[in-house]
Amino acid sequence: MNKQSKVAIFGGTGMLGSSIFRQLKKSGYENVISPSRKEGFDLLKKDAVDKFFKNELPEKVFMVAGLVGGILANNSRQADFLYQNSLMILNVLEALKNYSPGTKLLYTGSTCIYPKENPQPINEKRFMHGPLEETNIGYAVAKGMGIVACQLYRKQYGINAIEAMPTNLYGPNDNYDLQNSHFIAAMIQKFVNAQRNGNELVFWGSGKPRREALYVDDCADACIFLMENYDKPEIVNIGTGFDHSIKEYIEITEKVFNFDKEIKWDTSKPDGMYEKRTDISYLKSLMPGYGPRPFEDGLKQVLKIDFGVEV
Ligand SMILES: NC(=O)c1ccc[n+]([C@@H]2O[C@H](COP(=O)([O-])OP(=O)(O)OC[C@H]3O[C@@H](n4cnc5c(N)ncnc54)[C@H](OP(=O)(O)O)[C@@H]3O)[C@@H](O)[C@H]2O)c1
């Protein structure tokens, strides 16, 4: 991809979008634009999206905007997650088709698109091969529809849309609202509160389920690589290649914080799926240098950047 070409990021104020912006700038891209909702660029409004493509004709677009949340938000606002995430990608694809068909699009789905029961690690071929987890079915159906939509606009209209499936992300600019956040952000915020205000540390479940956590800059690098080098309709997982139990994440964080107070477990709360690991062999075959950083390293970066804590 030419370093002077016009590249747009939709969702540039968010965790992944802001990371893609940083990483593109770091690698010398000079013409990166990131229209925001504050400036009137609302992806739910067809007119605003049409106008953007008519006026800007970007060469590449990272479509990483979305309504995103943790299990609580996902479960209680299923219809909102379905409607908004569906409409946003459909507005983008229609505008591309009508006004800027030469634009290449990278769309981020999520590993939530996979069925709730899977052989581990989860291969891309598992998409649409079983019932989904009920607690985020609105989000998962919208994301799955987005993938199929990208594939169909490619087939019928020749739009060069590619689809990346990131695993759980964490990193600078994450959402730390305890009602809305994902596990790693919530865990970090709870440790910060316990350290600063002496709050009791309580975690849900048994701590046994195993999860991946990918540092957002490593995901952004993979997205940029795919934008530069990949042109196929098949979806690509962006996972870690390693996982930890919830308890292990907490132990690593305790060590980094040098935390020595008691940690309580509310075992009346559900554990969720025991294991959810993505198969990254396809991504590794395309990008042999892909190797996400260990959790401890990413955690130290987040503490420094988002909380001003040097460890
Ligand atoms: N976070 C994860 O663990 C994770 C895991 C897998 C996949 N993903 C996917 O990766 C992408 C990025 O996630 P993220 O964690 O970076 O999300 P995020 O931090 O919540 O950011 C979401 C972005 O989308 C924008 N947005 C939402 N609704 C919009 C609208 N109607 N019009 C224009 N912009 C809108 C937000 O803009 P405002 O600032 O205006 O709200 C924000 O910039 C999403 O597609 C998500 O589904 C995330």
C-alpha cells in the first residue's frame, strides 16, 4: 500500500481504531483520515456515509467502528447490538458500491461469531456451523451478517472487502466502565481501585475458564498487514496462539502490582465457556512474523499509558 494513499479509519476514537491510526502513522502513512461521530459522521445515517464516500474516495478503509461491550451490555441490549452493528456495515457497503467501488475495505468481525461448542482451537471453518452463545446473540448475528455481506458484495459487485476476526482485545484507550467493559479492562480497573482506594477485590466464578487476550497494537499490526497483503473473501482469525486461565491473568496482574491483599471469588456467579482459543495457523501462514506479546508486557504498557503507573 502506497504511503501517500488516502486511508480512512471508521471507529478511530475507539481502542482498535486509535491503535491502527498510531501504527499507520508510525510506519509512515501520510494521508490517514478518521471521520468521527462528533463531526457528524454517524455510520447509522446513510446520507452521512454516502456523502463521505462521494467526497473522499479513499483508497482503503478500516471499518472497525461498532457498538461494542462486555457481557452485561451485550446481554441486556441485544436488539441494539443487532440493529446498530448490522446497519453500520450495510451502509458502508452500499456507499462503496454506489460511490467508491475501487476502495478496499477491511471489516472487523469478532470470534463471537463462532458457535458456542467447538473443537479447540477454533478454526475459521467453524463459522455458521452451530448454535451461538445466547448472551451475545444480537452482536454475533450482526457480525456474522457483516461477514456474509462483505462476501456477497465482493461476489456481486467486485468490492474488495476482507474480514478479520479479532479475539478479546485489551490495551490503551480500552473501556474501563465496570458495567460495560470486557474482562481484562475490568480486572485492571478493579486492581487500580483496590490499590488506590483499598476496595475489596472480588472476581466472578471459579477462575478456571481459559481465555485469550490480545494486545491491541498487535491486532492493529495484523489488520494493517492484511490490508496491505490479503485480498481473499475467506475470514482470518487474529488470535494470540496462547491463553491463560482467569486465575492466571489475576496472578500475573497481582505480581505486576505487587499486590498482597486477599482476593475473593464469588462462585455463585457463572463461569461461561470453559475454553475459547482461536486457531491462528491461517494468519501465521500469511504473516509468518506474527507473534503477539505476552500478557505481562501488554499489561505494563496499559498501566503506563492509561493509568500513569510505571511498573
Ligand atoms: N474490544 C474487543 O475485545 C474486540 C474483540 C473482537 C472484535 N472487536 C471488534 O473490533 C472493532 C473495534 O472494537 P473496539 O474495542 O476498538 O471498540 P470501541 O473502543 O468501543 O470503539 C468503537 C468505535 O466505533 C465508533 N462508533 C460506534 N458507533 C458509531 C456510529 N454510529 N457511527 C460512527 N462511529 C461509531 C465509536 O465512536 P464514538 O467515539 O463516537 O463512540 C468508536 O470509535 C469492533 O468492530 C469490534 O466489534 C473488538
